[in-house]
Amino acid sequence: MRNKIYLAFVVVIMTALVSGYIFKWLVFMDFTDYVDTMQKQNIYWVVASFEDSFRDGKWDDKVTFEAVHWATMLGFDIQVLDAPGSVIMDSGRVYDMLPHSMRHRMMDTLEHNKATGQYLSYPLTAGGVTFGMIKIRPAQGYVAIKEELFKKHGAYFMLVSLSVAGGGSVLLAFLFTRLLINPLKRLKYASDKIAKGALNVRCDIESKDEVGALAASFNQMAAALEREDSLRKHMMANITHELRTPLTIMKANVEAVIDDIVNSPAEALGNVNQGIDRLTGLVKGIEDMVKAEENVLKKCNCEAVELSGLIQSVSAPFMQTAAQKGIALSVDVPDTLNITTDREKLSTILINLISNAVKFTTSGGIIISGAQIGDGYSVSVEDSGIGIMQEEQELIFSRFYKKGTASGMGIGLSIVKELTGMLNGTITVESKTGKGSVFTVSFPAASQRHNS
């Protein structure tokens, strides 16, 4: 990347150089056109002045002198000829007729004696009759000197500006490469460490620009990878533990039957059957976890939903289980409460909350209620179950956390919290041991469009 940056600055410098020379050429060309235009205009006025100096068929010597003097001051070496072609006045005679001090200063300033080049002839006419001619050529005066100085100074200033721009660009290229490449090198080093398995590596955030934002994103990614790796290891440990117990029991019962050391083979087979049921439940839990993870990763797809109907359809599968346990499960949601949300994600949230309520409630009942809160809404699942101790209420939303000897993978509430966050909502819990719990998810109006 360093070479690319240097190359980019070289291209910038070359572009500036070419642009500078084009600018210089255009300025000088425009200046030359301006000087030529002014010279033609001055010649026009000089010719007009001489034509005015010829009156009543003769030359007015005073007006002729003033006209030649004026033309000389404009930087011209001039000769005035009559109709036969005799010179009646020129710049040299004007100099001779001037006072000594003025003549000396004008000669030094205008350098009349250094005039070179051919004369340009312009006829003098009056009433359609040619009465004379003037010959003009530029003198090596201060006008020409100023023109040359302008061009020299312009070229010099252009060279200085390009030198400053070029040197500054090289210096900036060096500084930029140092400021940009070094953080990227550190990011590359950190990414190589992560690729080798060192997930605890982090990058220092030294700026608030795009590179700093990239370092912050990298740190977030590294933290997420470290967290997921820890969760994966924890999950594998949990799965291993959950598999070991039923497999051990099943193996012991099968060996007992084979060795004919059990009094009741039917009882042993019943234990094996219970182990199979437990393994089946474990596999289902893993499947549920995978589906929940997929749901978390899916982009929100919001649609209009009638909340009462959604809750009725979600809670229906739990009615039979609740009835078997002798607990009542009721829904209290206004029929007119319509919302806009991701149906699948909200369903997953409610299924996990209702499932936990049924699992940890042995008597009493469960009430699922919904209400509108301003432009948003909330849904509560209240049970009369065993409750949650105060110190556990923050832990229950952690992955793989399980209360006591509870079955399952311990990820339901963590998935609920992640999905609630994706819908820009919040989840709260109020619980007392032995009296039950109330889980409430609340969603503002803005949550209905979050991630949509």
C-alpha cells in the first residue's frame, strides 16, 4: 500500500506540473494578446492624432511634436513623413528638442537608441486624400521590459509553487504512509494472531477516523469470536455431560440384561427407554438451539400483525401440557391491538417465555397479556411457579445457564434477549421465590422498523 500511496502522490504532482505549465501557457498567451491589443489600440490613437495635426493643407508643428512625443512615451520609435516621403519629425528630433534632464531620463527609461526591427507604415489621410505616412516600431522601452519581467517572474513563481507543492506532496506522502500504514500493519498482525487461534488479541484505537473505526470494529469482531469460542466450548461440555448420563444408564441396563443379572428385564428396558427419551429430548434441544440461532441471524422482516391472534396461535400447543399439569393458561389481549413487527422473531420470543412458564409452574396458572404503550406495545407472561432468586435474575439471560437440575440447554432466555434487542425492545423480569415470575417484553414504535 505504501507504494500505491507514493504512486498516487506522484500522479498528483505530475498532474499539478502539467496543469501549472498549461496555466502558465494560457496566462502568457492571454497576456501577449492583451499587449498586442493595447499596442494596436495605441497605434490607432497615434495615427488619429497625426491626422488631426494636418490642418488647412499644412502641418501643425506643435501638434505634430506633441503627437510624436506622446507616441514615444508609449514606447514607439516613430517617423512622420509628408506626402513626398520626406521625414518631417521623428523620435530622435523630439529627444533633441526636450530639455537635457528630461531627455536623459527618457533615453534611460525608454532606451530609444536600442529600438530594432522593421517599421510598420500607416498612411495618413484627410478627406479621402493621403497627405503623409507614419512609420512605427516598438522601442526597447520600459513597456517591453515590464512585459519581459512579467513573463520571467511568472515562470519563476510557477516554478516555486510547483516546487513547494511537489516537496509538500512528498512530505505528506511520507507522513500519510506512516500514519495510515502503521495502524494497518498492527491490524494485520492482530488478524494473523487471531487466525492462529489467539482470540484475546486486541488493537489499540489511536484515532477517531476511519482507521480508528476499523480498529474498533476489529476489536468487536475479536471479542465476538472469543465469546462465541467460549460459548462453543461451554456448549460442547454441556452436551457431553448431558449425553454421558443417559448413555451410562442405558449401557448399564443393557449389560445387566445381557449378563442375566436383573430380576426384571422389563424394568431394565424401561430405564433404557427413559434414556432414549432423554437423548431424544437433548437432540430436540440442539435442533431448537440451531433454529433459534438461525432466527437471530435472519434480517428482520416486519409486517402487520394482529397481536391477540398471534398469541393465541403461539400458546395453543401449550394448552394440553398445562391442562395435564392442572394449571390454567389464559390470554388477555385486546382484539383491536394491531402491531407491525417480525412475526417469526416475536413468535420465538413468546414460545420460549411460555415454555419456561409451563415448565416451572406446578399449580395455579399462567396469564399472557398484551397492551398498547403509547405508539408501542408490551407483552407479559405471568406465572405462579417456583420463582427466581434475586441473585439469579441477571444470570438467567446468559447462555447455557440452567436453574438447578433443570433440563434443556439453557439458551432459551438468552435467545429471547437477543431477539428482543434485534426488535429494538427490552425485557424485564419480576420474581419472588415460591410465588412466581412476570417476564415483560416492551417494544417502542421505532422497534417495528428496526433492521427491516
